[in-house]
Amino acid sequence: MKKLFLFWFMVITLLFEGCGRVEQTEAKKRLFPVQLTCNFRRNPLGIESEKPYLGWRLTIKDTTKRDMRQTAYRILVSSDKAALQKEIGDLWDSGKTPSSKQFNIEYGGKKIKSARRVYWKVRVWDDRERPSAWSDIAYWETGLLTEKAWDDSRWIAYERLEKEKQIVPGIPHTKDKGLPRDVIPQFRKEFKIERKIKYATLFIAGLGQYEAYLNGVKIGRSFLDPGWTNYRKSVLYSAYDVGGLLKKGDNALGVILGNGMFFILQERYTKFVIAYGYPQMRAKLIITYADGSRETIGTDRTFKTSASAITFSSIYGGEDYDGTLEQTGWKKAGFDDSAWKNAIEIDGPGGKLKAQFAPPLKVMATFMPVQISAPRKNIWVYDMRQNASAIPKITVKGKRGDEVTIIPGELLDENGMVTQRATGSPYLLKYRLKGGGIEDWQPLFTYYGYRYLQVEGAIPAGRDNPGNLPVIVNLQSLHTRNSAGRVGNFSCSNELFNRIYHLIDWGMRSNMASVLTDCPHREKLGWLEQAHLMSASIRYNYNVPNLLKKIVNDMREAQLEDGLIPDIAPEYPIFSGGFRDSPEWGSAFVILPWYIYQWYGDRQPLRENYNAMKRYVAYLKNKSDENIVSHGLGDWFDIGPKDPGPAQLTPKALTATAIYYYDVKILEKTAAFLGFNDDEKMFATQAHKIKKAFNAKFFNPQTKQYAQGSQTANAMPLFMGLVNERDREAVIDNLVKSIKSGDYKLTAGDIGYRYLLRVLEAEGYSDVIFKMNNRSDVPGYGYQLFHGATALTESWQAYRNVSNNHMMLGHLMEWFYSGLAGIRVDFSLPIAKQIIIKPQICGDINWVKAKFNTPAGAIESRWRRQGNLLFMDIAVPPNARVVVYIPADNKNSVKEGGKSIAQTDGILKADYNNNCLILSVASGYYHFQSILVK
């Protein structure tokens, strides 16, 4: 009997194990939703949208499977995580929804109150009607959705700046307006917790910038929060999950405030003077207990405040810290704050409190010195290897009251000393030691663009120290930037191009703040031409939908009554002439929402800003003379006979009118899909008139050239669609001929160079792009590298008297991905046309590798050539379609995995044209081989 029992037990066990293995094998073949996002963020806090966008990536464990498609989804959203685990969506159950959509799906459930955390999950069905398992549970938490939600907190400050002394907007290049140096304040509040916590959220806005602590621990990793705005229109607050920092018993919340862009004096270097007010804050800590009850701690006059040990703080001029004034333990419970005063309650800056949705700045990399030199006695210069937006972190040991001065800079002078001649001088960082051992310090509320750190008043460890000066135990450079995640990478067989890739990348990294700055030292302002011209290059490398949408909001708030969009946003100072009103800059307000729609499939910026976009185009129309717009800076920093600046080779009216036409065409398309039929017709008529006037003024029908035939003059009309079809081939031919006859030297500037590359790539002239940029003997990228640049410089010529960390000329980055790797994305198109892989093989490049993570998933393009053979590997994410162009000498010479195309799974359509096999390809991994045309 026992043996019989054991026999059947083994049989049943093997059956179950077999079923389990079958189930596991079957599961590997099914789609599974991962990386759930809400408004393009993972588990975000502070969501203010009533209908936030939900999305997910799709994955499959069996990577050999192709043509995996989602045909339906079901989303559950619940106020309770335990209920969600039981498949109860008390806030929203979408039901099984037939759709291939996997991002930009609007939440369709019940309205959610302020400061509530909700949980959600999703499952999908594939094209064989097989359901996936449920995804992991994600969540989002709403922000403070109304002004009333802030009722139990107040704006508080250490001191008040009276309204009559406020200076808004800022005044550029001016003497001090008589404002005294303000106190950099710190605040604290103690409170008790007696019950078990479910979760806790801190909502905080600290102006100009803040650092917050709970029980002595810094909250989050943000740097220079909140993002810069026009504080009289919007003030951003952040939300932090702080449940893990709270404890039963006594707790303490501590906050220190810096000036940021909120209060800037004419002391040391500054770009302008501005005074919205003295530093101030508003915060609200909401604790949700396990029993469902809630407790709120809001800022009010019960908060205690004192001057901090920061004695000077300027976003432009630097920061000073006096360690002898430090009050040890002020961030923790039990500190004696009897000498502190109560905070004062104030009215605040006037702007509406809004949740910050763009990624914050953070410390994203650390550099150690590669060399230390001593150009003069007791002056030491540390070479940190990389020119980057950064702050130094110093570890030092010395006597109480000793002072160390740090002077950062991009370049060294002829004596080996740091020079700030082109980057804003003086910019200083000073630290006074508290004494008693090894001390660490880094500035909290400023940053600079630099490679070198000049240290005065201290000696590097291990060096002779007869004066008994403080000893530098360690000195690091902390690279700070917008923390948007990396989504792309590129490399190729051409080492110069790899170096150019990193050169441009460091220009982009160093200028990704809460705005896209042009340089991280003397300007730090959001000059807008970069927002549309460079955003494609940025988008291939970084996940920036929310940063770009924040910039669109900044532009809307900067718009004047007459419709003008200033050249910078937020418009802190008012500049004059073309530096305030240049169409190539202001048009970012029309172009960028359209690009967001193309790149991320997000229509929201177009819907929200359509009327304001119309107002800007109406402004340009009013400024035009018979449909020609003539004002502005034109093709900034092009290469001409004079020092770089406003356009030299191309009429300003040409670039201004071309961009005006481009704006009108975008509004025509926007009006069409928004359903404004009358507007669509109006803009079509307006575009026709501009095109006619443009060609009448600038096109020479005999020479088939625009204006004097500069690179920019011919490229922009081609890109914008201003060239009449009958003349198009001749203009392209003339453009290419002029480049060749000019020995492949580039001359286009900030505005024209991107359009030059776009046209050459689109017309199949990547070999010309290659020859223009695969060199270091004339001004360009290679020339900058040859002259020692480690980040993209402001001028093609790498001049020392201008910035050596800019991103405005970095358009070759886009070509690396879209031209050499061939990856192009447009989510405004039908799914079958959204993704194209069309590599252009040119020059001596023998292999290219690129990967780009789109909202739909990762696309990979790799190719290498060996003799006349081309090997091409691509990866198409589940649920996607790709049109892939494979260079080949005939349609039958292409194989996939050793098989003919006709025998290959996942190939939906095949055509042969212009020496390319053009395939419509379903999801999966593919390994193509072809024979190239000799």
C-alpha cells in the first residue's frame, strides 16, 4: 500500500511539474507590461493633472519571438493597495479595452482629492488573445490641487523686502541699486509622532532655492530646487516621500534657503540685478497613518529661524561659508533654538503654486583631479579633466578661522593661473574652517562651468607647508545637471566622431538645468533658439518630455500683451534689440510643442498653448512688411570676415521670414488635427503669401540661389518647404556644389547649421556631412578638440574670449543617430510609419552602434561593412513597426539569419528602390546581410 501511494504521489508531482514547465514556457512567449509611468514618470508624487497620462513598456522573455503585438489592455486604479491585489479598481477599471496604445493613455476614473496616493496595474492581450500576467503595482500621488489645499501653511521668511524696494523685472549690466546683502536663513520645527505611519509626503517651495532635512538627513537628492520660473506667475513646489525618515517620538524638519534667481545683488559678477523678495518658503508635511487618519504640519510663525553659516550666496557670484558660525545639530530634534526668533509670515511672491514635474537637478558625476600645479607660491591649480557644470567639494583640515578660497575657470592664462575673462568675473567660493579635525564643504546654492580649480590659502596634502596653512585632504568636482535619464548611446569606428559625440554631450549635459541654458557660467539663462534647434539632439540622449513641457510653460508665461515671446524665458532681465526680439528665438514657442507631439505623441502642449501660439504668429505678421520679417539676430555666430556675433553671410530677413513661414505651417497642421477648420484655411492662405513674397525677395531664378548663396541661405528654404518644386533639385545641387567648392568648410551658424545637416541628410548627402566634419584643420568640432576643448565651445573657432562650454552648435549629434545609425521617430504618424531605420553609410566608417529608448521601447541599429558585404542588426520593440532601408545591389542579395527575405518571419512588406531594399518589419531582433553596390 505504501509503495502504491509513493507511485501515485510521484506521478502527480511529475504532472504538476510538467504543467508548471509548460506554463513557464508559455509565459515566456507572452507580452508583459513593465516600467509603468504616469505623465512619463515612475511612481511620481505631486501629480496635478485630472487626467494624467499612463503608459508602460512591453517585454517578452523569449527574444526569438517576432511580431508581438498588444491588441487590448485593462487598467485597474485603486485607492487601496490591498484591494488592487484582489483586482478591485475602486477608482477606475478600464475593462478590457481593444487598443494597441501603450502610452499617453488618459486616466478615465473618479476624481482624486489632493495629496492622495493611488495604486495601479495593467495587463495586456496579444494578437492571439492571450492575456499577460498583471504588471507589478505602481502608484502616483496627487499634489495640492487647489489654493485651499495650502490653507494650513503660510509663506514664511527671516526678513521682509518691502514692495517699493523690489526690482522686477531684472536690470542687466547695472550698478547696485542700494539693496543690502540679505541673510541666508535656516528654519526648523520640531514635532512628535505617536502612531504607525502608512506614508508621509512633504510639499515644499523654497525661494530662490532650498535644501530640506528631516532628522538631520537631506530630503531627496535635488540640487537648486525648485526650478526657475517667473515667480509672480508660477512658483514650483516639489513633493517628497519622507515616511522612511520619520520616527516615533521627537522629529525635526530643517530647511535652509538660498537666493537663486529670486534675489541677485550687484556684488562680484552678475548678469543682472533682480529682487522678487528676500528668501522665503512655504511647506506642508502631510502624514497619513496606518489607521487612515492624517496629520498636517504647515509652515507658520511657530517655525524658528536664524541666520545660517552661509554669509554670501549668488547664483552668478559664488558662495561663502563661515564654519565658525555653524550651529551643530540644528537639523535634529533636541537642538536648543531658544536664541532663534520666530519666522515672520509674509504674502509670498504672488505666483500660483504648481507642482514641479520636470526632473530636478542632481549631482550626476564626480571628477577627481588629474594634475595639480603651482603657478605661484601658495596658489595651487587642480585640473579636473572635464569642463562641466559643477561645484567643488573640499575636504580640508586646519585651524579654526583659517580661510580657503576656490576660483573655478574653464581656461588657464599664460602663467598657468585660472582665468574667468570670458565666463563672468569674479566668481569665488570661500570656506572658513571651524577647526577641530577634517571638514567637508560644498556650496549649496550656486554652480559654475569649469575645468580648473584654483585654490588659495591652503596646501595640497603631502606638500611642504612651512606656513602651517590648511591642508587639502581631497578636492572633487561634482557635476550637476538636470537628472533626466539617459535614453540613447552611440559609437562608431571613427574615433574623431566618437570624441565629437562626447564633446557635444558635455555641452548638453552642462546646460540642462531647469531651463536649457546656453552656458553654465556667465549666462545661465534660457535662450530659446536652443530649445527647438538642439532639442532633437538632446532627445536622442535624454528623457526630456517633461523638461521641454516646462520650457513651453515658461515661454507662455513670458509672452507679452502684444504677443511677443522674448528671446529668453523666464525673462528675468529685459535685454534690448534682437536680444529680446528675434524670431528664430521666439519661434520656439510654436515649434517646440509640435516637436513634443512628434517625439512623444503628446498633444497636450499644442492644445494648451494653441491660442498663445496664434498670438505670437500674429505678432510676427504685424511686424512684417509685405510678409517679410526683417528683425532679429539672424544666423548667430556664423563664420564670416568679422568676429562672430549677428549674422554675416545671410540676410537676417531671410532666416526670420523662413522661420515665420515654418511657424505658420505648424499652426496650419495643428489647426487641422484640433478641428479648427477656419484657422487651417487661414494659415494655409497666410503660408502661401509668405512663400510667394519670400521667393520674390530672396530667390534668384537665374542662379537658382537664395540671397548670396550661403549654406544657411539655401538650406533653410529647402528644409522649410519654401522652394518651389521646379527649382528644388537645382537649389540642392547648388548647395552641395558650394560646399565642395568651399573645400567642405562649414560657415553656417547657430540657426542655419541644423537645417544644413537636415537637408544634406534627407537628400542622401551624408558623405558631404562626413567630409565637412571629419577634420580638425578648419573651425569646427575637430578644430575645437585639437585646441583642447572637452565640451562644445560657443564659437566654431574655439575662441578663448567666449564661452568654452555651450551647446548651441551641437547639431551633429542628431545626425549621428538619424543619419549614421538611421534611427528616426515620429509618433504623430500612423504606427506603420512612426519608426524608420535608414542608415547612411559614408566615409571611412566601418561600423556604427546606436540604441534609442522611445516611449514605445528600445530601438537598436547596428551595422558593419566588410568589403562589399553589409551586416545590419536591428531591434524593434514589441508592439512596434519599423520601416528599414537596407543598402543592397539588388533585391535578392539581402538575407536575414541566412534565409531569404521571403522565408523570414516578421517581414510584412518588401520593395526595392534606389539601391535599397525597403522592408516593413514587425517587432523582434533581425540580423540582415546584404551585398553593397560597388
